[in-house]
Amino acid sequence: MKASAFVYPWDVNGDPEAAGRIAALGVGQVTLASAYHSTRALTPRHPRHRIVTAEHAAVLYPADARWDGRELRPYAAGDWAPGDAYGEAAAALAETGLEVHTWVVLAHNSRLGAEHPHTSVVNAYGDRYPWAPCIAQPATRAYLTDLAAEAAVRPGARGTELESLGWYGLAHLHAHDKTGGVGLGEAGQYLMSLCFCPACRQGYGDRGLDADELAAAVRAALEPLWRGVAADEGWAGIEKLLGEGQAAATRAWRDETARTLQEAAVAAVRAAAPAGFQVLLHADPVSYHCGANAGVDPAHILSVADGVVVPCTGGPDPLTPFAEQGRGVLAANFTVVSGMGGSPGTLAADAARARALGATELRLYHAGLASDGDLELVRSALAES
């Protein structure tokens, strides 16, 4: 089964051994970040540094003239990824025979929200989420679509993986995050992720809802959760808290908004890409879920993109809803960094289980972050499969 490892440019640039070490794992492909959010990353083998701090979301290559004069535009990276950091790393990786695909993070950008607050998701209490651009706003949609095309189709890339191409909500690992004091569950996460910016208020109105009344209903529905009363899980829990009619209308608006953005972004990538360029989405088979793995309808997304990348470390089986469609690439994504909750020692068995559930490829998160011991376990597991 084809395997690809996630990599940052700073894992490779300045380390002459990095590309060969990654190729020696037994992967045939790397998924190399070309547009990425802010992060602090360990580089346990790099000869020049051990910590990289990416201070804000940025493109890791020189942006082109399409952004001239536009209010919303990608930010250049600082000294953590200067110049064409992506291109330098891609060339080194390709020289070892690895196929290079781009890794593009889209609707997840704290600096965008800080500098342009009107672009952010606004919850029912009026709080803005600067890390979460509202994907219903026309200017934000145009920005994300153009960013997808530019960041995906880099010289020499054979394909792309688009992350965060959908709704982002409350759940977010944000600097010293302290939002876990109340167990919100799926229902609370959904309610706290509903957006009430002007575009979304209009969208609710188009579906027969009064936005002010809906916001009040959301706040009332959340009150038991603040008191520590657990909500029922799944969509049934959301319907019970908000009412079936209001819940259905909000989901219809959000599902349509995400679907049409995904269609537009994939179309823009295809228009810019050479023939045979592969387009995958990081995806969750539950359409009302928010986050880096965008909630999607499996049948719809596999009619738009060439396939999906699905997180498979822990939790219920997310592969079957996609496998049932009988088409497209289905890449099972496993965390192989022990310190981040991964289990590289069980990778061979996990891969076999994923294959039995319909997975056609593997994704390994993350070749740059893992220890030497973790990487040796990965190498052994791939040699077995």
C-alpha cells in the first residue's frame, strides 16, 4: 500500500541527511507543507536547530502577483521558512526519488482573524474566533479558493492535500488552550461553532430562521452544559438541545456553504494544475464536524476530489463511509509520533486493519517530528506491509 509521510520544509532545508533519511523509511511520497498555520515544532535531528517557531500562518514560497492590491492575501513566512523554502525542500526530496505532493492549510489562520476581525467566525455570544475564517463570506471564499490553487500547484508537485477546507469552530489547539473545563461533547461543540457573522445571519434567514432568535436559542440550549449536564451524543443530541427544525436549517446552510467552497477550490486547483494532478481533501465523514479534517458528505466529496485523507488514530472507524462509495483514493492517516499519542509500534497491524476497511493508501504524521526510535518502528512496519 502506497505510503506518504508529512514533512515541513524546515525539517529538510539545512539538513543534508534529511531527504535520504525520509526516503529510507520506505515511503514513496512526501506530503510537504506549502501553506501552513502557526506552530512550534520540534526538529530532533536537525544540525542547526531543535525548535522552529512559525509565528503566524504563512505561505512557504514567494506569493505571486495575483494578490496585488487585495485586502485578504497570504502572509510571507519569517526566518523559519525564508525565500522559497518549499521549493528548496521539494527539490531535495525529489532528488531521492520521492514523489512530492503539497500540503495546504486553508481556513485556519489566526493572523488573518487578528488583522481582519470581520473575517472570523462569530459565536452566539458575540465572541470572535480569530483562528477560524468564516467560509460563508464572499471575500474569504475568494481568498481561500485562490490560495488553494496557488499553494497546491507548486513546480514539480504531483498532487495536493487540502486541509481545513471547510468550517473551523471552537475546537482549536490555541496558545495555552484552556477551553476544556466544561465537557461540551459533540452537541456543545456544534452549538459553540455556529457562526453569526452578517453572511451567516443572512444564510439562516434564507432558510426561514430569524438569526437573533436562533442565537438566543443556542445560548439557552448551552445553559445546561455550562452547569455540567451532559448532552446526548451525535446529531440526536444537537436536535434535542436546539430543536429538530432549527438544527436541520443550520446544518443545511453550513453543509451547502462547505460543499460549494470545496467544489470551487478543487476546480481552481484543477484549472491551474497539469494533467494527472491528484487532489485529495483531509476529511471527516460527519458533515457537521469542524476542524482541520473538514466535515463532508462522503458521496459528494468523492464526486469532486480524487479522494480523501482520513484520521485513523483512535476513535470510531472513519473509513467505512468513504469506502462504501467504491471510488477514489482513501488514505488512512496514522500519527506515528509516540509523544503525540501515536503508536508506531502497531503501525503494521493498524495498516492491515485499514486496508481491510477499504483504505488504499497510508499517511504518516509526521516524519520530521518523530524520534529516531519512532522512525525505526515505521521503517520496520512499512517493510512488512
